[in-house]
Amino acid sequence: MKASAIIKCSILLIGLSLAVGYYFYNLSLRNKIQLENTGSVPWNNIELKAGGRYFKVDHLDSGGTKRFLFHSRSEDGGIVTGYIRENIFKSKLGYFTPNLSVDMTILLNDDGDIIIKEKL
């Protein structure tokens, strides 16, 4: 009876350890991208393509931020596009892969300049 309880407890602890390990492994591969409008004019129709994912922000006011947390689905280069009034601006982000995580901030300026700051 006592051996049976010990075996059940051991199996439960092993299963719990595997679940927690899997959770933290997935957490470590999560991409974090933050858009920040550092200018004084709003940006519109912002599109972010990265790691096989697609995100859209209809409007980002001056000083506004939007954060994206996601796992890459495929290996590819990223790109961000957006409008100030009727003018479109575009910038490449780098390379995304399911095996590595990315933590970056994308700064959107009034002159259409898009600055990519990757955190190491």
C-alpha cells in the first residue's frame, strides 16, 4: 500500500515537472514586439508581419504603444508598414525563427522614420 502511494506521488511530481518545464520553455521562445509612436502625429493602418504572423493596428495616437507577444510559426523576415496621412512608410525588422525569441521596440516618428531597437 505504501509503495503504491509513493509510485503515484512520484508519477504526479514527474508529470508536474514536465508541464512546468514545457511552459517555461514555450515562454522563453516567445517574441515580444512593442510599437511606440514617439512623434506628435498619429499613425494609421500599421501592419506587422513577422515569424509567419500578421498583426494590424488601425490607429496609434501620439505617445501610444501596442505590444505583441507571439510564437513564430515559420522562418522569415519581418516587415512593418504604416501611414502618416496618405504617405506610406516601411521598414524591415530582421529574421524570425521558431527556435529563437526576439525582444524589440519599434519607434514610429513624425517624419516617417521607423527605428528598430532590439533588446539583447
